[in-house]
Amino acid sequence: MTRRRFVILDRDGTINVERHYLSGPDQLELIPGAAQGLSRMKTMGLGLVVLTNQSGLGRGFFDQVSLDQIHRRLRELLQTEGIDLDGIYVCPHTPEENCSCRKPKPGLLRLAANELSFDPQDCFVIGDKACDIELGKRVGAKTLLVRTGYGTQFKPDASLAPDFVADDLSAAAETIRTILSERSNPEAEDLWRRWAQARVEDHLAGSMKVKKEMGEMCMGSILASANLIAEAFKAGGKVLLCGNGGSAADCQHMATEFVSRLSKDFDRPGLPAIALTTDTSLLTAFTNDSGFEGVFERQVRTLGRPGDVLIGISTSGNSGNVIRAIETAKAVKMSAIVLTGANGRLAEIADVAIPVPSANTQHIQEAHLLVEHVLCDLVEQHLFNGR
């Protein structure tokens, strides 16, 4: 069953006229064309949700009663045009509180998606400020900047450019109509192509930026890791690898390159490496009997020997079963290397940590794959081609 698509709307400067800390229903005034635009979106079968940062509540400029009156008035004005909002979600916190719901953080949008059963990646995010555009990009939605409110002052850059720009909500509705029209429509095809191309360029630019920053920050850790692995192999040891999800796939990828070879153009003997993520009988038996947290720890304690190396991979840096595996490896006198994201406990307990400076899971995984290839190459050259 196809889920209903939603439009996520900023409030002030997008639907109603921008007022500095709008604090009462008598100050509320719809932007010309806003109701017409929302009405057109409704006729397309789209859900309408308002997400608004209201730090004035946290700062004490107005209270919850006043905010409820404002939103009651907003609904009344829109209902006179036949428009019912599916929801209004508010972040009451100040920026200093560093909450997870204040735009551009996606907490509020994910809450709405969970309650209203829509896919954040499949929605349209419309607003007049940079935080609205960034919010949309963080969840993978299509973003539209309206040139109302603060939209006239918005200056996009390479890392934060909206997918589309419209004069107001009425024009935004027409843009969405074109996007949703049949792909055989040449205008829709062109809009799709330009949107898709911009999305690819944004992803590539973000990925390259993360990799460049990682290279500058983690060069010493990468070299130290390659040396640890090579010395373990030279001494007759082996490498064990563990991780979850995409990181589990990385473990299998890296173990395969050690046992097989990195490139068919460079033949050499196999190197002993085991991904602890592949034995389905062991994984399911141990998990069923004892829980998932110890599934890697058990294998490290059973298979690991002093002088071996354990590589733990975790984009969050906080995977509980990987943490336990690293702690056990150190207890049995193995060396421990971790590949992580920007944060997490794993970096604090490993012998060598390679933390990718990003909170974007995809970019972290892309950088991890680069590091894994580099480590395999350096180890091969160290062992079989001389320094």
C-alpha cells in the first residue's frame, strides 16, 4: 500500500506574516497566496503538517495558552478556505538547550512521521529559512524555499541549496504539482533531472569533504593501524573483525581482501582474517541462548590469541556488542583497532581509533570503506613488496 505523501511547512514567514516573536492571535495574518497554495496541495492528496521553532515560549515572551490561541486562530483562518492541517508540531526550546526537536535537527519531523505514518524521505519541506532547508536535506526530502519572510535574504551555498525556489506557497504548490505529474511531461522530467543531479552533487560533495577532513585528522591513526596489522601477520597472528549491519558487511569485505587479495594485479599469499559476522548457526544459537550483546565477545574469547588484532567497526561508536568485544580483546592481550564516526565510547577504549569526522551515517560508511582499502593496500605492501 502506497503511503500518503506529506508537505512539511514552516509557520512564520511561510504561512503567516513574519512577526518578531508572534505572541498573540490578533497578530496573526496569512501571507497573500498562502491559503490558495495550501488548498492546491490538499487537492493533490497531500498531507499538511506545520513544524515551528518557538523559542519565545522557552524565553518567557509568551505562554502555552497564548501559543494555543495562535494555533487555534491559524486553523480557523485556514478552515475558512477549506484547509485542515494534519498537525502542528512545536519546539519550545531555546538554541542553548541543544534539544533534538529544534530545526534543523529532525526530531520533530520524525515524531510527526511516526504519528502520521509517512516517510520523511518522501515528503516536501517548505520554509523561508536555512534551518528549513537543512532539515529537509537531513532526512532526504525535497526542499522548497519560499521568497517570503526571511526567504528574500536567503543566500544558498554549495552545501545548503534548496532543490527548488518559489515566490510563495501558491507558486510552491505549482512546483509540487509539476513534480508529481507524469514523467512523460517534459517539464516534470526536467525538474526531476535537475533535482536528482543536484542531489547527487550534494552527496558527492559531502562525501568528498568528509574524506578529506578524515585524511587530515586521521593519517597517523591509519598508518599506526596498518603497522599493527602487518606486525601481527608477520608474527603468525590473525585479524578478527566485528560490526553490525553495514559495518558487518564491511567486516566481511575486509576479511575477504586479506584472505584473497586486494587486487588481481598483485598476487601474494593469503592472510588469516575472520569476520565474526558470518557464522549464522553460531550467531543465532548464541543470541537465542544468551542475547546479542555478547555474540562477538564470545568469539573473541574463543578464537583470539595474544598478538592477534581485533578490528571493530561502528558508525555510532557506541555499539554495545562491539564495545564488549574490544574490552575482551584487550583482556586477552590482543591489539584493538576501531573505525567509528565522530563520537562514541569505542574511540576511548581502543589501542588505535580512526574516527570519521561526520554524523552522516552514509558518509561515515563511505569513508570506512576507503580506510579499509587503504589498510589492506598498506599491509600488502609492507609484507610483500617491502617498505
